[in-house]
Amino acid sequence: MIPTNYGILILLFAAPMIALGVWLDALEWIGWGYAALVLLLYYLDWRLAGSVERFEMTRTHDTKLSLGVDNPVTVSVRNRSRRGTSFTVRDEAPEQFKIETRTLDGKVLPMETWQGTYHLQPLRRGDYQFGDITLRWLGPLKLVIRQGKVKAAGPVKVYPNLMDVRKYDLLLRRNRLQEIGLRNTRMFGDGTEFERLREYLPDDEYRRINWKATARRHRPVTAQYQTERSQSVMAVLDTGRMMQSPVADIAKLDYAVNAVLLLGYVATGKGDRVGVMSFADDVLHYLAPRQGRGQFYRMLEVLYGVDAQQVEPNYRKALTYLAVKQRRRALIVIFTDLSSGASMDSLVAQVSLLARTSLPLVVTISDPDVHKASEQRPHDSLSMYQRAIAAQMLDERRIVLDTLRKRGILTLDVPANQLSIAVINRYLELKGRTLL
């Protein structure tokens, strides 16, 4: 039982009467009698408020929560009695999630249902646990608040960002992909996959005339080609120690995982074969490129279990393994972090070898905190040291990127919050230019 402010104020009226009882004995007895009456009303209000069984409470959310975005959770409170009330409900969401508010206020009428929604943001993939739902509701006399708890504990899984996939799907059907930053890509050059024969038009190139069909039909016939659909796209995910570093509370690896998932969804929708490989000091997962939405869900399960390792990535072993497994030409999208040293020399050497048979694209995540530190005005020895280190890190990163570009390797270096869209735009650009 928790007294309300109104209930406490009523009870406090007894205090001056009891105090005046020093001079008038009757007032003291009246004061104590008044206090007893108020406490009796407390008890009556508590009983009239009913137990928690008068309410039916449920929690509704996606079976798979999405990493790094706001996931809606709806709490329903059904009043099974004939008396309405005001209340506060608190859901025990996992403590590891970022939540703006854990309590919701509402008012439910007799035999009606109230619904309230709050949002939570998971910061890491994995298995988590919701707790029970706690409800505090007001008694009919508004003197006390009663509290009860409903058993609602249950597991929940946090997957890579599925909300971006749903948003892409919705905007694709409405032809409004530019709202999420995807650009309309022109088809540069000509496709090489035969589509159909049609009658010659004045704007057609002479080299597209099919002379055999023209001879049979006794009129000019043009062969029409389309961009190849069943091309191969391979996402290669570095899970070494540098990918553990966070950007805005989320690890770089998780940003990369989200980008790989959206790339897989878009590419399978375009009819391409998509696969994924993760590695650290050794190859951890390999899913061969395949077509269809079933491949997207296989990728989802692989990406759900990918974790960063406290080791340096072995580019030579990983990309040599990939070269053996993936012999036909493919777009190889390598998600990694850049630093100086022997590992970067190995990356440059191995990607250069890979470029002989495939089209590699090295994708990295820029850290806004490092850029900010490199531009700050030093005011003490610590800030001067931070600025020097940040500038050195950016210079080393720039050297590696420039080396890759000079060798004809495609690169993409973007902030974490722009990674997924930037990767999709580059994929669509390369596909439109028939470079795959």
C-alpha cells in the first residue's frame, strides 16, 4: 500500500489537532480518532482497489528484435472489473538495452483495454530475457496506490537490423527508395544476357541486328540484351579485434553485419547469387553464393552468431580460402578496419591477387570521434597527445586506402550511420555499369 499525496494531506490534518491537545484534551482524542478513521479509509480504499488479478497484462513485440534501432514494445492492460482506474505500468526489459523510459501512465475504463508503446534499442546481438510487468493503480477513493506484478518473463533474440530490410521492401513497392538515400542508377553500357528478339527501330545500333532472324522474317530484327541477373556477390566479414571498437555505443562489427544483411536482401531481390564468409585468424563461417530469399534467411542465421575475436585478422589465409572456394567472377565486398603494419600489407597483397579474377570492394567504417579528436584545439598535454595520435591514425588509414586505389581496388570509407545505404548504392552502381 502506497499513500497518495492526497491521502497524506488528509492524514496530516490530524497533526494540529493532536498538537492542540496539550491545552485541550478533547482535541487530542478527536485528532487520534480522525487519524484512525483516515487509516480505516486507507484500508477500505486498498480493498476496493482490488487485486492485480482484476487486470490482464500482456507484452507484444517482434519475435526478432533489430540491432541498433528503436524497436516498439506494446504493453496491454485489460480491466476485467466494473470500476475504472488510473495506473502506472513498468515493464522489466533487459538492462543491456537502451530505453528512454521504463514506465507508462494510463487510464483504463471498466471492461476496456488500454495499450501503450515504448521503444528500446539493443546494442548487441544475442539472447536476452524480459522480466515481469509491474502495475501500480489508484484506489477509488484516491487515498492509496496498490501494486502488483504479473508473470511475463520470456526470452527474446536480437538479430541484425531487420527493420531496414522491411523499410526497403515497403519503399520498393511504393517506388520511393530515394527516401532512404538510395539513388536511381543508370544502366551504363549494354548487358550481355540475351532477353528477346524484336523488330528493328531507327535508333537501334546496326551491330545489334540479328541477321539470321532478319533473313527468316525478311525484315530487320534486333537482338535485345539485359544486364546479367544471376551474378555472384560475396560478403567477406572481418571479425578481428579492431572490429570490436564501438561507434556510438555499437561495435563496428555490428554495423558491418547490418550492411551485409541489407546487401544480401537487395542482391537476392535482383536475382543475384549471394554468399557470406567471416574470418579472424582463421575462416569461421562460409556460406556459398546461392539465389532466392531462402539464402537471405540462411545468411540471417549465420550473421546472428558472428562475434568479434581478440586476434589479428589473417587476410592471407581468409582470401586464399575464398579464392579456392569462389572460382567464378564475383563482387567480393570485404568489410574490415584499417590500421598500419603487416596485416595491412597482407590485405593489400591479397586483394590485389583477388582482383585478377573478381571485383573486390574494400569497405571500412570511419570513426567520427577520431576525426573530431584530430581537429580539436589542444588546451593541455593530454588533448595535444590525443590530437597527435588521431592525426596519425587518419594518415595511416589514408595511406592504406590510397595504396588500394592505386592498384585499381575499389574502396568505400563512410561513417557508421551511412554504411548500409552507401554499400547498396555502390552495389547498384557497379551492377548498372555491368562491372560485375
